Amino acid sequence: MTTPTGIVAEDEAPQRRELIDLLVELWPELRVVAQCEDGLDALDALARLQPRVLFLDIRMPGVSGLEVARAAGPRCHVIFITAYEEYALRAFDAGAVDYLLKPVSRERLARAIERTRERLNTGVVPDVSALIDAVQAKLAPGPRGIRWITASVGNAMKMFAIDEVLFFQAQEKYTRVVAAGSEGFIRTPLKDLLPSLDSDTFWQVHRSVIVRVGAIQAVVKGGDGKLHLTVRGHDAELPVSSAFQYRFRAM
């Protein structure tokens, strides 16, 4: 049997190290090929390394573990890690996916490993897309997101209504805020900006780009196989990294 490979994505370093130590003890044949501090790193590792097993913290900076699992699709076995016992975990109790409650207990991890080994042996990977939708709905706090952004435009400051913004783009020490008729700069990094945006309205598509979904005009694959997108009301061509191509599978 092929040696199973996995990644561990947990933004809290002590808990990440503790989980890896337990995996070495309880599942010595598993080869952990990446240890990720956030969801974006996990997406990159997923695209590069093609692991069979994912240990994913549900809530991580930038991109959640749920979105990483969605990107993985049916090729990976997922074990979620969560500190939220009540509202999220009922969805997992159907048994399609295992979860580990923080702090991770040795006994619970052992049971999750046993079930994952069985699934690896049978080749059956549960479809978790409906479960991800259900958990995301339970985690959603309701209407959210900032409504205005104050950005520098030359020597002046301008208020951008969030409804006007087409995309955000990282540029050196600043973040570019682009609307149809004007643009400005803020000092907030993309990773800090993303949690304050409505995730149904804005998608991160590259380490350096967050785009308004409704403004996307076209997604084009270049001769090198990489995706680029254009937005309505602007002539920019924005890159889509391989880690985020899953967002456009149906297009």
C-alpha cells in the first residue's frame, strides 16, 4: 500500500506541534508533507503536494479550513479541527467527516485515524460539499462586512463605498483599492482586510488579489495553463493562482 501523505493546517503553533507529535505516535506511517499556519498556505500545499489526508482548523486567517476542504474536493480525506462544539459539530455527527475538538484528545484522534485508514483502504471518499455548506451557514454571524474604506488618493483622503470597489491588490507595503472611476491606497494587508469583507461578495483569487465576484467579466486560461480574469469597468487583467482555481471549476 502507498504511504499516505497529509498536511496539518492550524494557525496556533503550540496546538499544531501537539497534533503533529500525536500523529507521529498514533499514525507513524502517515507522512506529513506540510505544516501550514493559515488557509492560504494550506491551499498552496494542497495544489503542490496533492496529499491524501487533510487536518484542517475550521477557522484560520485568510481562508477557512472549510474553503480548503472545498478546494480539495473528492480526492482528500478531511479531519476538521474546531473549538466550536455546539453549532458546528451536529453536522459532523452523520459520520461522513471526522472532527477533533480543541484541545485535541489522544482518544478522539485515535478513532479518527482508524476511520480514515479504513476509508483509505476502501478508496471511498465522502462527498463533503453539502456538509461544508451546512457548517458555513451555522458559523455565519449574519450580515457582515465593512461598508466604507478610507484610502489615500495622492495627497488627499477619499471615502470608497464598499459597493463601488472592484478589487483589492497588494502592492509592496500598501493595498490598492480600485473602483471603476478611481483608486486609492490603504496600509491594511490583504490578510487583515479579508476577514472584514463579505465572503459571498469578495473572493481572494491570488495572494495579491481580492476581487468582487459580481464584477468578474471573464476568466481566461492562458497558453501556460494559468487563469487570469477581467472585471467590468476596468481594463486590469488579474492573476488567479492555482490554489484558487477551484473557485472557477463550474465556469
